[in-house]
Amino acid sequence: MAAYRKRNLVTHYDLCIVGAGLIGSAAARHATLAAPRLKVCLIGPKEPKDRHQCKHGIFGAHYDEGRITRLFDKDRIWAELSKRSIERYNEIEVKSGKYYLKVGHGKQYERELRTPEEVSDWYKTEGDKNALKPLLDGLFQFVRGVTPVSTQGDCCVTTHTPTCYPYCDMITPLLGIIVGGNGYAAKSADEIGRMGARMIIAGKWDHDLPQQRFKAKFKVDKNRPVSRL
Ligand SMILES: Cc1cc2nc3c(=O)[nH]c(=O)nc-3n(C[C@H](O)[C@H](O)[C@H](O)COP(=O)(O)OP(=O)(O)OC[C@H]3O[C@@H](n4cnc5c(N)ncnc54)[C@H](O)[C@@H]3O)c2cc1C
């Protein structure tokens, strides 16, 4: 619970969600749907005008005009998360009147970034310039008869957990986390957010998918401070 003070007004919240990205926004939406009386606060910066020059450093992973969205997946859990989310897209869609075609890439353009500085520097670029032409050529080999109004390449960073699933877990009786999209979570964010909202309202696991898959794993560190929450 948090309090927000403006002049002499103090508002108390029952639930504060930090990070107004894809999963945080979905968690706030589902918390409000599941418990309309709950006072929910969603905290996070607005999308900057120039996301490559964000003054806070890295803005987030959720900017992008188009997303690769698919039902099938060789992993049953990820397939289920995207299926349930896609079924609810009509509840949240905003029509812009524009159409975007997005193409992703394979391992040939990927590399590991090891430090926050490396990630931050990469985020200020518009991606690998050598990748754009071969990817567009490949796309329009399959999608015929379409003349794009414009084309654009951009950079991307994905975070991966050792389990290959997002961590959705209670850390203390009052604090929960949902992190680690593994590069898949845009299309599946609505169900992941719902899973987190149900967990934080119940204070424990409250979802039909197996809890074990979403348990957070921590590095063993004897000097790690213990939370008093
Ligand atoms: C360029 C790009 C393309 C992608 N394409 C696809 C795709 O096609 N299909 C797909 O399924 N997935 C895709 N992904 C992955 C997907 O976007 C992520 O898995 C998803 O956004 C993760 O959601 P999230 O809420 O965890 O993080 P984010 O969406 O990054 O949201 C985190 C939010 O937290 C905020 N924040 C950070 N620190 C703080 C703080 N201290 N206080 C308050 N707020 C804070 C950030 O500003 C941000 O708004 C892509 C990712 C990128 C970067």
C-alpha cells in the first residue's frame, strides 16, 4: 500500500504496480476487473518523444509499432499464454487506421550485452543497419503485391530467465514480481498480467497454469539484505 500526497490531499492505494509497460498495464487492468473496489496505482514514465534519447536511460521494451503475434509455439505454456491474451485483444485494441508489417530476425544478428552501459548504448541506436535490407527482402518474398509507405529498422533487447518463463512470484507476503519476458511477452502480456494480478490480490498463487514454471530463481548471495516487508 502506498500514499500519494498532493497539497493536503492524501490518497491511499491498496495496490501499487511499478512499471507501466505491457505486463504492468495488463496487471493493473486485471486487478481492477477482478476487484473493482481495489484502489490501484500504476507507476511509470510516459513514452518519450525520442525514445533513443530518453533522459532516464532505457525507457522500456514496449515501444514498437508492430508486434509478432502468433498462437502456435512448441512450448505448451507459452502457446497457452499467447492464446488467452490474443482472445482478449478486442477488449484493448485502439484503431489507428494504419497497418504495420513486422519482421523479426534469427540468431545471426544477435549478440549478448553484458553491462547496463552496453544495453543503454545499444538502445540509442536504430539497430544493425546491415540487417534491414536482407530482412525486408525476405519479408516481401512471402508477402507479395504490397508496396510499403515506408520501411524502418530499430534496435531490440530481450531479457531471458534461466527457466525461459517469466518470473511471477511472491517475494514477501506483500510484494510480488512479474519480470522476464524472454522476448515473447508482448503478445502474451495480457494473460501474464492477469496471472500477476490474481496472485497479488490473493497473496499466493491463483492461476490454473503450474506455479512451478513461474517461480523466481535468485543468485545465492549470503550478503543479500533481508527485506523487512
Ligand atoms: C524492440 C522490441 C521488439 C519486441 N518484439 C516483440 C514481438 O514482436 N513479440 C513479442 O511477443 N515480444 C516482443 N518483444 C518483447 C516484449 O516487448 C517484452 O517481453 C515485454 O515488453 C515485457 O513486458 P514488461 O512489462 O516486462 O516490460 P516493459 O514492456 O519494458 O515495461 C517495463 C516498464 O517499466 C518501466 N520502468 C522501468 N523502471 C522503472 C522504475 N524504476 N519505476 C517505474 N517504472 C519503471 C519502464 O519505463 C517500462 O514502461 C520485443 C521487445 C523489444 C525491445
